Amino acid sequence: MTSFKFNFSADEKENTETESNTVSAHTGQNIKWQESEIVKPDTQVKNLDTIAARANIFVFEDVEIGHIIPSTALSLIDKNQSDIVAAESQHSDLVTGKYEGGLKIWECTSDLIEYLENHKTEISLKDTKVLDLGCGAGLVGIYAFLNGAKVTFQDYNKEVLEHVTIPNVLLNIDEEEDREKQIAQCSFYSGDWASFMNILEESELFNFILTSETIYNSENYDKLIELFLRRLSQDGVVFVAAKTYYFGVGGGTRQFEECVSKSLKLKSEVVWLSSGGVKREIIKITRNNTN
């Protein structure tokens, strides 16, 4: 039996981002979006000892989630083949169609985990099917996994899933002999949302869709809302954690809620607001069963 200990480094703390990040979000009609594919957790199980040599912990009250340090993941990615490495070298967190910020742990990820933990008496994740959409490091999905959910992790970049998300899930399975069995309760998909919703079995529905910092690009709103409509169970709930406004990109919560309302099939409400600093919110979305 092996439990991993997480080493802390003063100069490599959890990278929580704010609106000051450099963003390269080139909008337009000529973007070639990456096709979705299944990503298998094969080599990560064998290499976990090396991966865990440097890791950190996300902590909120009784919640502790281990995760590798982003710079460690970046060092493992092929520098000659990666859009991620190119973007990071230019200090860009977002390059539309190339890299969607999956190496960062964004502020709204913490907001959503804290909200779910503070409302766990009325939001039970046990024995549910959860989609962590635009998962990045996967901390929200890992929280659901640790609370008894079967989780599907989706991120735009395959390399993020291979070098960050999957290792992070494995780091949070304490018993060495259970890793392969427990990781089988999770599935991993890369690529664009439109192709992702098509690659799933038609019957695949989720009780909860959890997503944070995914509404910065308003050109993707239609795809996101269509995914909710096709993949949310009848009584399911979507929680969207986001900044009220994304400077330099143009998206934000009010614009997104307006698009949700236009669908007529979904309804939304703000269930949490930040109390200071950069304005952040959590939106709850459910089916509008009156229509």
C-alpha cells in the first residue's frame, strides 16, 4: 500500500490566475478546431512514482486534492511538437484553436469546489455521472470522483489530459493496487466540444455538468449550450463558474445567460457571487420543463 506525500515549493505554488493574464484569443471563421478523441490512461499508471516526485495540494477546509505543478507537466511535453509549449513560451494562456489554458488552475475552479463542498448536503454527487467540461487540471472532476461520482474529464488539449489531468486523478487514489481499477471509473476525452458531443454514445447523459472558466469566448456559446441540451439528464444540473467579464476577450456571465435564455429549453440563475476583487459568479442551469 502506497500513499503519496506532496512536496511544497515556495516558488511553485498553485498558479491561480486573474484577469491580468496575457490572452491571445484570435476570433474569426477560419479556426480549425481539434477533433475529439478518447485518451487512455496507460503509461501514467506505470510512471506515477516519477510524476509524484513534485506535487502540490489544493486545500479547502477538509478538502485536499493533490496535483502536479504546471511547470513539471510542461517539462514533460515534447517542445518540438506542442502548441502548448509555444503558447507558454510567449506567456499566452489562451490561443484559440491551439491551446485553451489547461495547464493553469484558474480562480473559478476554487470557487466551484468550495461551492460544492459548502452545499454537499443538498448536492449529492455519490453514484452520479459527472462531466468535468474543459477540465484542465481536473480538480473539480477529482472532487466529484472522491465524492463517489463516475467522472468524464474533457479538455481541448490531449497533452493536458496526458500530462496533467490523468496524473492528477492517479495522485488522488491512495491505494496502489486500486489505481487501475479506480481509474477505470473515469474516462478522458480531448478536442472541440462539437466533436466531443458527437463521439459519445447517443445515450450518454450526465447528472451534473461542471465547468469553470469556459465562457471567455462568446463564439463558442452555441456549441456549449447545444452540449448541455444533448448531454444533460432530464433532472440534471449544470454549474458554470466564471468571471463576470473577461477583459480582452469579450465573454462574460451576462452575455452567456442571455444566450442560455434564447434557447428557451434551459433556465439559469446566479447562485454565488464573489465578495471582492475580480467579479466572479457561479451560474446554475437546468432544463426549462415549462416549455
